[in-house]
Amino acid sequence: MGTAPQLLLLLGLLGLLLLARAGAWGAAGDESRETAAVRALAARLLGPGPAAAFALSVERTLAAGPGTDVFVLSGGGARVRVRGSSGVAAAAGLHRYLRDFCGCHVAWSGAQLRLPRPLPAVPGELTEASPYRYRYYQNVCTHSYSFVWWDWARWEREIDWMALHGINLALAWSGQEAIWQRHRVLDRMRALGMTPVLPAFAGHVPKAVTRVFPQVNVTQLGSWGHFNCSYSCSFLLAPGDPLFPLIGSLFLRELNREFGTDHFYGADTFNEMQPPSSEPAYLAAATAAVYEAMTAVDPDAVWLLQGWLFQHQPEFWGPAQVGAVLGAVPQGRLLVLDLFAENQPVYTRTASFGGQPFIWCMLHNFGGNHGLFGALEAVNRGPAAARLFPNSTVVGTGIAPEGIGQNEVVYALMAELGWRKDPVPDLSAWVARFAEQRYGVAQPDAVLAWRLLLHSVYNCSGEACRGHNHSPLVRRPSLQMNTTVWYNRSDVFEAWRLLLKATPNLTASPAFRYDLLDVTRQGLQELVSLYYEEARAAYMRQELEGLLRAGGVLAYKLLPALDEVLASDHRFLLGSWLEQARAVAVSSAEADLYEQNSRYQLTLWGPEGNILDYANKQLAGLVADYYVPRWRLFVETLASSLARGVPFQQQQFNSDVFLLEQAFVLSRKRYPSQPQGDTVELARSTFLRFAPRKVAGTR
């Protein structure tokens, strides 16, 4: 008998073989369907004329084995040939050619697609194979923080983005209430060779089940997120109750009858919820019940499990508890998402998830927050380190943000790593190429700006590093706010100056204008922290004049200037977000409800501020009517405290400011959904007004 590590390795290899079988790619007959889908994608991206210069095809025989994605590039001049082992592989090959041979760029904020004529030649044949079986995308939260109000046109663009970036495994939880839209999303994903992950029954049932089935064995779980039991405390079926397999199999059978299946299912029984028992036997039984309900309907089922629970509550999930969950599913039938691996990997302390296959994921963003942030060095090294881990069972890379549409450089790198065995050798050179591709021209000042950002805001490390925006700008004011950051703020101000210097050459680039606004926004965010520190210090010294001077700049000048800059780009408009919500409603009452829910999400996140400011964003209108009023009230309250000689009462302030916050949520004020003003001119004038003088180039 072998040693324990050898046995674990053998079990892991068995699991990978089972997983490859369960996730086997489509039959050879699907080649023509996937070829047609990727050709249609190219036409949408480039236009029918330019797309005709690319001979795109799907050829299963290119793959070295089951689950291996490969693309081959050749040709040039009037015709470039792109062959892929799947539709996704062919799309990724097209993107690779556009990016690295043509200097193009495709991102959420738009695309830069100026093709050289003639098309650059590929030396010989370029063959690239992904070292990973899966390149995963999405987070269960993304469907609320980003996707919630999307129509089909927006979903189509997203699926194109996914394919071009090599994504072949993704959640398909959208539109459970709107079957027609769900079919369109699933059909397009499958046409491109992606594997959609459908939801499965995790064991949670409504309270009404106890009325219909009085003898049912359920446990009411605890509250979640500071909500009372009117909004949380769900009921969990006991794993041995006869209703568990009945409900679980009925749900999945109906789901598969309507939508078909690719054999991958997502379910999270204890995500951010403490189980009713820490006994390994209970945890194993609860896990097995979920899996058995899947296999009762689909014998080839693979369970996609978020590993977040092990990271989120490490004090509960000890080795015995983790082992009970991981060991309750046959090896290779559980695929674990190591969801926050760039910051707090779980595979390293669970012996590669006990031999179960896992995906190394970058979470990066919480709540869809705005704010320049990233840990590019950690992201760059992480997937390769996971592959080299002893007895590693890593089978993929993953992009798993709670919200998208921000920090696009981070996602460009992560997507590229899904096709690399080793880290990018020189991130400084990589980010210079990124800037050139993004703007369509090599501009030295822009490159310098990006390198400053790479080594500052995008080099998050240490205890001050956090992916959730805790800037005072977007938090309820207090005297205890943390303004510590992991970088020198002067680097942000200098990057701001350099981008402004680059404007004569880059003003025509939509991506540049977006980045200039985003860096301007970040610069103002940094200044809010600095003026807050100054105002707080003046208050603590009981200097009313200093408090009014610093607090006045913050609340009456900086924040209104930020709102004006944000208003110049449609992607930073509160009006756009609210109009999307109203547009999907079928009645005026429903439109009002959706709008109110949208306002709640950005602010109070519950009727009592239950998860206050968790999903904070910096949008024109939100800054003016939510952040500005509460900062003005804070400064006025501090000034009154000094004038009257009484201590500042945080609890009383919280009660007072809640009324302002609630008034914003309940308001029906309409906001512009079209941009106003010129981003470049507003960024320049804002810099000249507020940037620290030494950065602005004056003495």
C-alpha cells in the first residue's frame, strides 16, 4: 500500500479522469454549429467585411485529448486562418491574433479594432493549448450586482466577450423567471462550445413547506447579513427526510426537461450560513443528499461548489468538517471553486481540496464597487503556483468578481493566464503593451501612467490591501474612518497628470477617455481621504476654522466636482442604472419597485441599512444626492459640536443621517441617462483646481 500522499495523488488522478468524462466536449457533428457561431461572433465584432478576411473553423482533432482546448493561427495578408478545437478555442485564437498581431483590444468598456492592412503575417503556424481544462467565469453575486437588468443585446455582448477571452465554463442562472431569455443565453453559450452550469437543489425550502407537510424534518438556520428573520433564517431540510430527494430530483428533472443539460450543476448549502451541526457525520450526510438528488436525475452530474464557505468561516470549517464535505462526493464529481485564491487560497490548507479537482479563481471585486484596485503580482503568480503545488488537482482558472465593468486591466491579465503555463515574465512590459493595444497607439506618457498604476493601486499587498472600497467618500462619515492605503497617493496624482499630458494624442480614443475619467475619479477619492484627515485633525484640536476650511472643500467643492466629471460618461450615470431597472418592468408599480430596489442596493442594502454601503458605486447623481448630503451633515454636526462645546455623538448622527439616506432610496427623482460635458476638459480643470501643487508642476 502506498503512502498517504501517493494515495491522494492516485485519487486525484481518478477524479480528473471522471471529470473529463463528465464534461466531455460535444460530438463531431457540433463542429459545424460551433464554426457558424464563431463566424457570426467575428462578424458582430469586426463587421461582415473585415470578418470575411478570417477563415474560422472548429476541428475537434486539434485537441490532444478530452477537454484540451487548442487553437492554431496561420496566414496573413488577405486571409488569416484560425482553427480551434472548439468554438471557444477558435474565438480565443481570433482574439489572440487581434491582440498580439494587430494591436487590438476588446473590453467591457468598448473595443479598439483598427486592423492593419494588409493583415500581419503569422510566422509559420502558431499553436497554443490551454494548460487548463476549464476557464471559469462569474460569481453567483454577479447576477445581482451587474447582470440583473440586462436585455438580450447586452447578454450577447457579454457572451462574445466570454468566448473571445477563452471562457468555457460559466454559470447560467440568469432568467429563471424569464424562460425565453434563458433559452437564448444557454443556446448561444452552447453554440460556442461553452459548458453552462445550471442551478441544483441545495436543501433550502420555504417555511410554507411545514404547513403542507407538518411532519417534515427541517431546521431553521440563523440570520444573514444583519437581517432579521423576515428576510433570512431559511429552512433547511434534514438530509434524511424523504422530501429531500423528492424535491431535489423534481426540481432538476423539470429544469433539464426545459433547458437540457451539460451535466454541471451549482449548489451551495452552507454558503455564509453556519450549519446546524459541526459533526462530520451530519455535514457528510447533508452533502451526500444534495449530490444524490442530482445523480438521481443525471447520473453524469458534476457538482460545482463554491469554496467560499471554507474561507469565510475558517473557525467553523476545521480539517474534519472540510474533509466531511469533500469526502461525501465521489472523487471527480465535485469541482470546487477556490473563489478568493489570489488573496486567501484554500487549496494550500486542504491538501488540494482532499484530491477533488478545483479551479483557481480571482474574485477581485466586491459589490461592484468602483475604485482602482488589483493584486496583479499575486494574480500573475497564483495559477502556476497552484499547478506546482504537491499533488495538485487544479483543473482550471476562474474569473469570479461580484461585479464587473471596472479595473479592466486585471481581467485582461487573468483571462490571458488561462492560456499560459507560466506567469507573465515582465508585468511592466505587459502593461505597456496593454496600454498600446487599448488606445491603438504607443503614447509614452500613457505608458508611464500605467506603470505607475501597476506598481501602486494594482500592486495590492499587506494588511492594508482590501478589495472592498472603504474610502471615506463612499462610507457613512465618522471620526473613526480608516484612510490607510497600500500605495503612495502621489503615484495616483502623477498618473493623473501624465494621462492629461497624453490627451493631445489620445482624445479620440473612447477607452482613453474612460480611463482618464476613472483616474480622475480615483484622484478625487484620494483627495477626499486627505481632506477628511485634515478636518478630523482640526476637530480633535478644537479648531473650528480649520474644520470648516477642510470640511468645506470636501463637501462643497470636491464632491460636486466629482459628480460633474462622472456625468460626462454614460457608464457613470445613476440615471442609466435606474432606467435599466425600470425598462424591464411590465407596469408602473413594478417599475417603481425595481427602481427602489436598485437604489437600496447601492446604498442601504436593506430597510435598516443592514449591509450599509456594501455595493457602493461612484455615479453622477448618487454622489450629488447621497454622498454629498451626508458629508455636509457630518461637517455641520462637527462644527455645531465645537460651537456648543459638546462631544460629537456618533449614534445620534447615525440616526440623523439615516433619514437622508432613506429619503434618497424612497425618492422618485429622475436623473439624466445621457452624458453631459466633455470628460477631457472636466478632468483637466478638476486637476488644476484640486491636485496637490507639487504634482501639478508648480512651486
